[in-house]
Amino acid sequence: MPKVLVLREGRNIDHVSDMVWMNLVIDKRINFFSNSYPSFLFNTDGDHSSNIKTAHGKGFTLYGKLEKSEFIDCCVSDYEIFYDEYDYVIYPSIRKFDKYFWVSLKRFGPDKVIAIDGDDDECISWHSKYCIYFKRETSSIAYSNGINPIQYFIPKPIIENIKNQTREFTSKKYLLAPCDPRDRGTFIYTKEKNYFQQYKESFFAYTEIRGGADALRHYEIIASGAVPYFGNIELVPRYCLNNYPKKLQLDANKLYEQFTNKLIKEDKFKSKYYEIQTSFYDWLIKNSEIYGSKILYEKLINREPIKKNKLVKDQTLFWINFHAYKKWHNQYRPSRFNNITFVFNIKIFMFTLFSLLKSKIKEEWYKKIKKFN
């Protein structure tokens, strides 16, 4: 049984970090330790309630679900972090919390320190030069330089919770669910049960790439008993949604379009639909068991080593982030400079260089602390 130390910030929600933390704490095959037991993950009344309500998506789905009496334990102390032995140290949100990073590297080595980056963009941090690094929105250039893909998943307690909340709703009322990300006016649900109900009572629910290709919405639709209609699936980067059943999604999109265009009879439609819906749900269960990454699962549970193709160098880190910033600015901050390729590239080049210099200063500062310790 691997002894795993999870180091994270515990005041603010972070979807990927919270998913990984939750699955690790409930996994009986893991000897789990953490510096933080975030109150917003537990089913208790307290100070965390306002934090959940102000969260993206009103804190639906993931938060306030674990039983405090069953899972909560004492946080590890600084002494235990510095002197106890662990098989792995995991940073589930490395760009938000990296305390003890150099201590962990020095004590356990780069193959035992795992950093996870669940942010929406394709940028990676300087930590990727030193440890096993997982990225949710994985670009091709990052993947080719040894960055491992990871994606959202829904932990088992959450799947069971959604199942229990939707058990009474047995009939389909809508072809496409009322809640649609293309229209913020449809974001009307104040109760989690009603949000899941409108999915359960729908054959399909629309989803698409938003801040990133990966989104909790994809999984909420499947967990509720509906099938995603993924509007721009063809634009998903190759290494994003790495485990997602993209072929099945194309079949689902095709079925929806056939039915709306009256190219398939209703009985055949329903037969094919429930076959697709079952396949999606089975995949959801399996994806939850592997922490959203086969590579991470094999590393933790089967103790299979991850072989990095190469160490990430400063110039590689620069170009990965240059392309990431360029993509992000094109998508979210279009301007007249975007139409002047040379000027725009210089602008992003300087921004990326400035970001790299800031990270180098922080990196050198950490190294000095390491030597001092």
C-alpha cells in the first residue's frame, strides 16, 4: 500500500485538485496523508458554505459531499513533512500551492514528486523541469516534451450522490436539456437536484469548449443519465480529454442530428440512444477509478515508473508557454494587434519572456532556501 502525501492549498476550490484529493482520501489502496482537509469538501455546516455558494457553478456537484466523521483526520505537521517517509508526494494544484517543493525533491527525488496542473490554459509552470508533471489542457508541444495528460473525472461518492438525487426521475421530457451554455439565461437553477433533474429528463444536453476543452459539465450530463451533444468536438486539441470516448461522442452527435432532421425512426433512435448512454456511463465509472489519467493510476496503484522522454529545458518551457499565451489571447482578448501577425507575436513574445524571468527569480529564490535548509 503506497504511502501518499498530498500537499495543497485548502481555502479555495479547484476542480481537478479537489477531484484528485477526494479520490485519494477514499481509496482504500492508498495510505493517505495531507496538510489540508478542506472544509468545503465535507457535509458540515460552517464557514465553508459561503465559499461554495460563490464558486463557479454555485459549487454544485463536488462540494459538501464527504462525511466528516468518516474521512477527516489530523493534518500532517511540518515535522512529519520534513522527516516522515512517503512513497509519493502529490501537488494536485501546483500553480496555486508549491510549499515544501524543494524539500520533497531533495528527500524523495523527481520520480516520486507528482505535480498536477488543472488550470484552463495550456501554460505549464517551471516545476515541470524537476518532477513528474500532469496537465489538464495538454498542448501537442507540451506532450512531446514529456508532459502527461490528465482530465476531469467524477469521484465515486459524487456519482452515487447524483444517482440518488435523480433516481425518482424516470421519463424523458426533452430532446435537448434546458440548461445550455450558449445561453446564460438558462443558468437558473438554485438547487442542485433541479439542475441534475433537467439533465436526467433529457435525451441530450449541449456542451462545448469554453475556458478549456475539458469541463465539469461534460461529466455532470453523463452522471445524470443523459448524453452530451458536444457542439465543437472537432476542435478539441489532440491530447486534451485524453481518455474521453471521442468516437462515441461523434456517434452521439450524429444520432442527435439524424433525429432532429427526421432521418431515423423513433424506435431505432431510442434503441441506439440507450446503447450510447450506457456506454458513456460505463466509461464515466472507469474514468473515476483511474483518477482521470491511466498514467497516474499506474504510477500510484501498480507502481509502474513513468519514463520521461526528456527533461523540460528553459527554452522549451518558453515556447510551450508562448504558444499557450498566443492561443489564449486570440481566443479571449482579440484586438487589432491580433491582425498584425508580427506585432502580435512580438507582444506575446515579450509577455512570455517576462513571465519566464519572473518564474526564474522565484525558482532561484527557492533554490537558495533549499541550500539554507
